[in-house]
Amino acid sequence: MNRLFIHRPLFRLLSPLCSGTLVYLLILLINNDIGQLQEAFLGEELYVCVGLAYLIQEYARLSLLWFERLSRPTAFLSRLVLQILSSVVICMVLVTGAMYLYFTYVLSYTPNFRELFIFNSIFSFITLIYLTLYLSHQYLYKINTDRVAKEIALKEEVQADFISYKKAINPDLLFESLEALLVLMKKDPEKAEALSDHFSRVYRYVLAKKNRELVPIAEELELLREWSFLFERLPYRNIRLGRPSVGETWVLPGSLLSIVERIVRSTISSDLGSLTVEIFDNPETLFLKYRHEEVLRGGFTTTDLKDIAQSYRVYTDRPIQVVEEDHHKIVELPKLNFDESSHN
């Protein structure tokens, strides 16, 4: 509402000067007194018309603000009729009162019906112009807001599709796996064949499940084991999955793979020992716990899970977070029950 130009100080200062002058000219034309312009244009009547224009336009502006905050009635037609009737009636009361004061105390006589009718008609028309400006502005603002919202939704959808496509392809893992496969083919063809089997299982799962919204955690854990075999051939810390102790729940496809991959990539590569990730749960949360030995260029934090957290917000309000306890880090992932995933 505050974007409407009638609320700007410059418009509030200059507009009544113009509208008051036009009212004065209209009254002269109606009364056939246009010849008075040659005698004294800047007369007392002109100042009265300008003063009334200031009064009515400020009242009309304040009434728009008041109706903007009014909660009832909610129906558009009822609200419009009430706004028009109340604005016009109060405008007529203000004009009639001002005319009686001016004619009684300045001109020393009572205004007749015709004079009141002329002033009330003109200033009521000015009030209706204000209402028209308000309604047209609100209508255009609503249309533009809807269009902007649709454009933002389309943009977010394209971005989400791109992120989903990038996560499904996972170019870093793809090229690293192919490079490891090329090296292993020359050294041990049988191990290269086994590596290609793990590689194909992981990518078939990621590409096949990307159109499903949620999957049972048992499917994700099964592929997580295949994924851990694949990472053993890459230049990172070997990963060992503790015996998962979780009940039935649902997860986003690829979410556990993505989280564990980020854990591995943020851990210092070493042959001294494997990285153990324990997976367990409580009635509301799934936990991934590991002993962290993070690389110097950056550790693993909640910020690294923004894309997964954004997808989880569709199904739950509970946050995804990384909690540090002594020498361990715990990734807390909300559990999704069957009811929340029933639209899958």
C-alpha cells in the first residue's frame, strides 16, 4: 500500500493545489461567472477550494490506510461497497460542515442546496478517483506479485532440477571411479571387473531412484555398502560401516550416500586406519556418528547439508544438523514415517 504514489509528500503537497484550482474553475463555469477570472483569479474562493481539496484528499488517503488495516468484511464486494459508501458519506459531511462554517462566519449567510450539491458532487468525485487509484494499484500489484511468484517458483524448480541432476551424476565420483578403473584394469583385471560391478550398481540405483521422492532406509543402507566398496579404490580414507541399528523409516533417495561421501571427503586420507561410521536411531531421529579427523581446508558442518535440508523441509520441520561431541561428530537426520511419505 505504501508504494502507491498518493502517499508521497510531493504528491500530497502539489495535488490539492491543482485539484482545488480545477474545482474553482468548474464552479465558475457552472455559475457562469468565468468573467471573474479577469478581475481577481487569486480570490478568496480559490483559497477555500484549495483548502477543501487538502482536507478531502488527506481524508481520502487516511481512509485508504484505515481500510487497508480493516479485517472485516472479508468478501471483496462487501468490502468495496462499504468503502465507497462510507468514503462518500464522510466526504459529504466534511464538505457540508466546511461550507456552513465558511458561509456562516465569512460570508454571513447560509449556503443553499444548489451550492452544497455542487461542492459535494465535485469533492465526492475526487474521493472516488482516489478509490479508483487504490483499487487499480491493488489489482496490478496482485497480478504482478502472482507473476513474480510464478517466475520465482519456475526458477527454483529449474535450480532444483539442476541440483538433482548434478547430484545424480556426481561428476567428481564419476571421474574418480573411471580413473581408478583405468588404473586397475592394467594391474588386476578381475578386481577391475568387481569395481565396475560396484560402480554400476551405485549409479543404477542413483539414476533409477531420482524420480522417487522417498525410499525405505533398507534400500539406502544396501547401496551404502556397495558405495563403501567403491570408495575403497579411491584415494580417500577407507570407510567401514558399523552394524546399522535402525528401525523402519524413509529417507530421500541418495541422502545417506551424499552425507557419507561428504564425511569421507572432509576426512584426512590415511592408510593407518579406516573411518568408521555408526548408524543408529531413536523414535524421531536417524544418527550417523564418526570420529572426525578433518582436512585443514575445511571441515564438515551443517552448512554443507543445505541442499539436503531444503529437500527435507518438504516433509518435516525438524532440522538437519551436524553436532560435535568431544572427538566425534554426529549427523542428525529426521526420520520420516509412512504417513508423511504417503503421497510418494
